[in-house]
Amino acid sequence: MKLIVGLGNPGKEYSNTRHNIGFNFLDYYLDYKKIEPSWASKFNGKYLQTSMGDEKVIFLKPQTYMNLSGDSVRKVMDYFHIDLSDILVISDDLDLNVGNFKLKLYGSCGGHNGLRDIENKLGSPQFKRLKIGISNNKELDTKDYVLGSISSHDKKVFDELFHELCFVLDDYFSMPFEELMNKYNRKNK
């Protein structure tokens, strides 16, 4: 069983912000797969249990706010007996330009509070990541920037990127992660 976690903040006021890119991509992917998103509320999150081929999959949107995302991830992991190696966390990344992404086998949180909390609650940084670039604006406070609205230009770029990321996620269910990284990781544009 695999656990796909999209990071974001609950509430309409955050729905179009850069920090909610994980939530937004999960919604896009489920629409692409024509899966009716009948989210159940439990484990401090919204989750959806389905199958991708022979693989059972849980999609999770923690509802704890970004900085406490690990609470929800830990509860789902424990309840469904999911191995650390079967967790993929989708998050925004300030160090990647809009339109870029990076798959990582594991690593540091890179200053991302949601990833930091997941590492702390799981007791390990050894989970897979899909980082989606949101660029950075050094003229703004980081909190203000990540919680700022996505521009109409960037929205178009994200829509194109999300289309490509659907193929990445499809392949995630059928190939070793190292091969996935070799196939899809690229330099920043």
C-alpha cells in the first residue's frame, strides 16, 4: 500500500496559495484519473482510498495546517501499516523555479516546515518527495510569499506542469523510484 501526501493548508482562504500546491496537484491528478474525490475525514486529514492497478493507494491532505502535517501522516501510516518507503510527499519548493519539479528519494526538509514536521513525527527523513517549484521572491517575507495567491500567469504554468506530473505519478506506481528520478528529474529552467 502506498501513501501519497499532498501538503497544504485547509480553508478557502488558502486554496489558491503557493503553499497549497500539494493539495492542488492531488485534486488535478484525481480529476485526470476520473476518480470521484469522495474524501473521508479522519486522522486529522482528508483521505481517499483507491487502487492504481494492483496497488492499493491512499491519497491524503492533512488538515492540521502545514506546520503540523506530520500528525496526520503518522496516524495514517500507523493505522494502515504503511512502510516509510511507501510514502511520497508532494510539497512546494522555494528553491525551484515555477514550472520545475524534483523527485527526491529522501533528504533534509530544506526549511519547509511541513516536511520538517513529517520528519519529526516519523522519526526519519527517509521518505520520498515530489517537490514542485514555486520560485522565491526575496523582497517579501517568506511566509507572506508562500501564503500569497498564485498569479494567473503562474496558474497556466502550473496547469501545464500538473499535466506532466500526472505521467510522473502514473509511473511512480509501476517503476522503481531511482528509475523514476532518472527519467524525470531535470535542471531548473
